[in-house]
Amino acid sequence: MAIRVAVNGYGTIGKRVADAVALQKDMKLVGVTANSYSWLTEVAQKKGYDIYSIGDQEAFKQNGIKIAGTIQDLMGKVDVIVDGAPKKIGKENLEKFYKPNRIKATFQGGEKHATAGTSFVAQCNYNEAVGKDYVRVVSCNTTGLVRTLNEINRLYGIDSVHATMIRRGADPADIYHGPINGIVPVLEMPSHHGPDVQTVLKGVEIFTTALSVSTTLMHVHSIIADLKRKPDIQEVIQRFKDAARIRVVRNAEVIRSTAQIMELAKDLGFARGDMPEICVWEEAIGIDPNGHNKLFYMQAVHQESDVVPENVDAIRAMMGEKDAQKSIRMTNEAMGIK
Ligand SMILES: NC(=O)c1ccc[n+]([C@@H]2O[C@H](COP(=O)([O-])OP(=O)(O)OC[C@H]3O[C@@H](n4cnc5c(N)ncnc54)[C@H](OP(=O)(O)O)[C@@H]3O)[C@@H](O)[C@H]2O)c1
């Protein structure tokens, strides 16, 4: 029987996960919730998704949105909820709805590790999520760091990592955040990303710093990893090429910025022009000429979509699928990801 899934919090992440779930052969999207009326509810209705209200139904009714029930009604119909609510509200939803109704839930990176108790990136620690009731898919930046560092750790062993995140100031449709001008350093050391990586890639020493810049098109990470063995550039390139959900992009093919990666994503036909794969620039993979076991690389992370396939895999793991590779393959095939 198909896994019955609903999305509570149908925003930037939630709407993408809903579409990804609807594409899976072994899952059924039972419905999505709506907090306030907007184009999002209009599109959800056009797609044929059942819509459950969180609060007052008046605005939906006035605008011709058919409401299938309340969020409480939804609770009786699903095996797993994907919580895509704004940060910190997931924790409230857990206490208010998921725990009392004994429903499994995935949470997003805006929630703390302790809310779910298990933090998740499929390629790294899928097994930890098998059979769990609550799993937190880590943030877009942490997912990006873990995906590539996990491959490097398996290949060479990591002694320590220093990474700097150049973060997009806001998502493309977000008119409330910035900066619109200026570069804003995160004035805490380390930034929260390093400790967050350690909730998934355990035992790896990592120190992160971060800055926000005035762009909406992806984050860029500059990574320096001290390794247990001397890395080989060609071997690293091949490893990234072979890994799922990592794409090697090249200066030679005129991919020189996040703007061009976003255009590539559209040209490749990804839904919404998303790029769920972490993009590593081939020409920016380097080693230390002085002979230390240092590896340098730069990668771009599409904040709105890299966590989407992770939610799908987390659902399968929580429902008991033990084979990580099988789940990753199924998710990728359905979503058209490498
Ligand atoms: N955007 C990113 O780049 C990104 C990347 C990775 C992870 N995340 C994480 O994903 C989570 C969601 O972020 P987002 O960017 O998708 O936020 P978002 O675009 O603001 O979407 C949140 C959605 O939740 C709805 N909502 C409001 N109150 C709710 C409630 N009490 N219960 C359920 N839903 C409610 C909102 O509806 P209304 O608008 O009608 O209030 C909105 O549709 C956060 O933890 C965030 O940190 C975000």
C-alpha cells in the first residue's frame, strides 16, 4: 500500500516536497495545508491537491478554494506529515498535532536537532532514520556541506574542515529580507552550520563562517579540508561525478556563476528551474602545492530545492525501507535527478 503523506506548511519548501511526493510510485499525497489565501492555494487546487485549513476558512471560501477539512481532519488520514512551516513552528506542530495523533513527521532545517532527535542527509546517514517517528532534514547549507564532505571523508578521511558560506540574502519571491546592498558577516564564531554538520557527519571537526550577500540565486561555499591522505584532483572529480545529487560543472562550458547554474537548471528542464544537485566547479578543485593533505573546492547550493529529495528519502526510511541506495535511486528517478 502506498505511503500516505501530507504537507503541513505549503511554502517554498513544502510546495516542492508535495510535488516530489506526488511523483513517487510508492507514495500518495493525501493533501496540503493552507494558513492564508494566496496564489499558492490557487495552484494547489489547480494541481488537484486536497487543501486542509489551519485556521479560519472564510478567505478560502470567498476566493473559491474548496477546503477538504481542517488540519485536525487531515491527521486521521496520513502516515507521515512533512512539516514545512516557518522556523520554530514545526516544534509547536509536533506537540499540538503529530504527537497526540501518533503521526510520523519530517521537519526542516529551521527546527533544532533536538525537536526530532535525528538529523538527516540521505547519502550520509539514511540508516539512522529507519523506523524513526521524527526526522529533521538539515538546512540547505548543511545538506550541501554534508553531501560533498561525506564523499571526501569516505575517500580520504577528514582531519578537519574550514568552510565559508556566502549566502543568498533572500529567496527570489521574498520581498521582506535582504540585504539589498552590502555584505553582512555572521558575527558569531563558528556560524551555526559547523555544529549542524556534526549532527549528521559525526566526528568530523569543522569550523564554519558565513556572510549574506545581495543575491537570491543560490549559496556558494568555499571549503578547505585537511585530509588523512594526500588527495588527487582527478580522483576527487571522478568521485563527485559518480556520487548521486552532486553535479560537476565547468568553467570550460561557460558555467562561471550561480546565475548560469540557475539557467542550466531551466535548460535541463528541472521543475521550477530548480537545481537539487550540489554543483561543484571542476576548475576550482585544488590541492596544496606545498604538499600538505589539503583539498580546496567551491560549490553552489540551490537553497530552495536541495533538501526536497532528502524529505522523500526520510519518509521512506521512517516507514521502514532499509535500503538507502534503493530509496535514493527511486527518488532521483521520479524527480529526474542524477
Ligand atoms: N527557503 C529556504 O531557502 C529553505 C531552505 C532549506 C530549509 N528551509 C527551512 O524550511 C522551513 C520552511 O521554510 P520556507 O522557506 O519554506 O518557509 P515559507 O516559504 O515561509 O513557507 C512556510 C509555509 O508555512 C505556512 N505556515 C504558517 N504558519 C503555519 C503553521 N502554524 N502551520 C503550518 N504551516 C504554517 C505559511 O503559510 P502563510 O504564508 O499563509 O502564513 C507558508 O506557506 C524552515 O524551517 C526553513 O528554515 C528553508
